[in-house]
Amino acid sequence: MFAVKNTAFSKVYAIKNHAYCAVFPRLSGIAKFATSVTADFALKYMFSINFRRDGLSALSKDNRWGNFGGVSAAWRVSEEAFFEPLKHVIEDFKIKGSYGVVGNTNIDDYASRSYYSPYYYGSQGSYRLSKIADPNLKWESSEKYDVGFSARVLDRIDIDFDYFYTKSSDLILDVPQAPSKGLPGNILTTNAGKMTNSGIELTISADILRDGAFKWNTSFNITTTRKALKHGRPPYTRRQRRSGRRNRRRTHGQKRRCRW
């Protein structure tokens, strides 16, 4: 049984509340609610917490809403009494850390919907299955950890160091399927893996010359990062794609986007 809806931009046919046949504009919506609290005690102890609730219409009905948030704290050690003997060398020294969970979605507007599309069979208009979707598609989430310190040395040199670690889960991937399953394009967009990303960031800047008409400031920074796919839901531990003359695949325990 078909239910028909006509608008100035689209003609949509609903089939068993799951599949659609349409020529429509690419539309999706997102709603966000957020709150945060920040506290600072005597310029020594700093604390912040935030929370947000996001909803994305492109995800499945039961998984459109996700709860995310984070917390961060810092301790300005240089303001403590025991640090006084060092202040003639290190004017400012702060230890910091943070933890947060964020949601990621880089998907089509109708990624969680199966649908048909119009086409011509000879001279006759007809419809064909264009996509089979995962009805349980949900948010891809990332847990982010960060610890580090910042310092001001000899009133000329600024040092900022961070170590970060990110663990992403429920990665939204286009997973290849066996041709025998009959999926259009042999692809299913689904949550199918986990990935880690870790590294360090170091920035050093200095005022070499700051008196007089001529001033000279220099800065140095370095960043290292390592990414690895930690898990792929069987039998989807690999993803292979032809790109020109190169093959790419995703394999458990290997770096993301390895070339073979």
C-alpha cells in the first residue's frame, strides 16, 4: 500500500514505513542544547564542565539524540607558596588536563533510510532499489583525553606541552558487502569499527629581542600523531577501495589509510 505526499519540491512514496522512492532536495536537521559552568579559585585552581545534547535527523529514529560533554581542570602551581624559590626562573607554571566526549556525523542526509529512485526501463518509467540502510545507525563518538603543562621561563620563553589520546567508537563507514546480499553498490553505511589517535604537541616561543625599535620573536612547534584502527565488526575487519592505481584498506591493528 502506498501513501503519497506531494510538495513543490518532492514526490515521496512510503513503503511499509521503511523504504522511500523520491526525487527530493537534500535536507537534514540538527538540534543542539548546551550548558557549561566555569570556576576560578584565587587564580590557582580552574575548573570547567560542559554538557550538550544533540539530535540529528539523518540518524535512525531511536538513535538521533546523543549526550556529550566534557570536563577540564588546571592548577597554577606557580601561585603556591612552596614554588616561591623558583619564581625568579619560572614566573608561571600551570598543569592542565581535560576529558570529553564528542559526537561525529559526516553522513548523507538520508543515511538511515532505505529508498527507491525513478528510472527508465526502455521507454517506460519505473522504480529501482537505490539504497538499503542500517535502521540502527547511531552517533559516532570520540573520547578525548589531554594532559599537559604551560610555563613562562626567564620572562622570555613560553613553553606549552600536551599529550592527547582519542578513542573513537561506532565509526560510520561504508562497509563492502557480499554481492550475494543484493545491496545496491554492495555497500552498507553502518557503525563498524573503533580507532585510536594519540600524540604530543610542543610549542616553544621566545622573545629574543624586545627592547628598542627592533624586536625579534621566534617560535618552534612539533606535533606527532599515530592513528590505528583497533577493531572492525566481523566480517568487516577490512575495507578495500580502488583509487587510481593504489589500493587502500582498513585492517585491525593497522594505521588508518594504509596504502598497499
